[in-house]
Amino acid sequence: MDPQIQAKALALKAFLLGRDMSQKTENEIIVLQCLEQLESQPSCAKIIRRQIFYTLILAELFREQDSIVYRKAAMNFGKELEKIKEINPFIYYMRIVDATERPRSTQDFGDFNCAGSYYPYGYHYGEGVSDISDVLGLRTRSLPSWFDRFLIMDLRTIAKAHGINTD
């Protein structure tokens, strides 16, 4: 598995799961269970990547409230990965954040409450995942077969694949 594509896939999937407001409460509960169970496991690249993934979901779920706390935690996990010469998914997540943040504008007439918010009904670079994939430098023709399957998995299925009980 290409580690760079894996890191980009984790960032993109965390963004998509966190953006699904129809599942916000359920996803938050699942993510907190996952993080709690991961804390008791010995630290290695695989576990740290999973901690980043779940923490980024929280960052996206709470983008309009307390995302900084979760971004900082994910950034710190990412630094741990970099120390052991692994690719950091946090960097790719922040590219997505930059692409989906609504820039400050005079059209808001100085309303700083809405400045810096994300686009709620579409992405800055268009209307679909392929546009966000472009931000990450992903070309759909060159992606491995697991990539699309991963993007459509629900959070419980991913947690189960990680050996985490969310029942």
C-alpha cells in the first residue's frame, strides 16, 4: 500500500465522515469509543495513524466550535508519525480545510461571526469529492481499488476493521 495515498485517503475520509451532520451524534460517540480503546494499545505507526484519523473526524464534526483542540491533538499525533519516518495525514487534512474554508470577504459587511466558516452546501473547489481529491493531488485513474471502497465505508465498519468494538 502506498503510504502517501493511504495518508491522503485517511484525511479525506475523516473529512467526509466529520462533514456528515446527519450522523453527527452517532459518529461522535463511535469516535470517542475508538479513541478510548486505542489509548490502551501500544503505540506504533498503525495505532498513531488511527488516532489521527479519529481525532480528525472530531475536528471536522466540531469545525464550527472547538476544532482547534482536535486539530492540535491530531497535529501532535502526526509529529509522532514523522519522528518514525511515516507520512503524516494531518498535513493533507489541513489542505482540505484550506480548500473548504470560506475566505473572509467584504460581502459579509464586517460580520466576523461568519468569516472563516466553511462552505456548508458545497466545496470551495466545486461540488464533489473529486474536487477535494484534486486538492490532494489524487487522480482517479491512478488510485488503487481499495480507495473507493474505503471512501464509501461507514464509521462502524471502519472501526470494526480496526478491531474496535463500538456496540
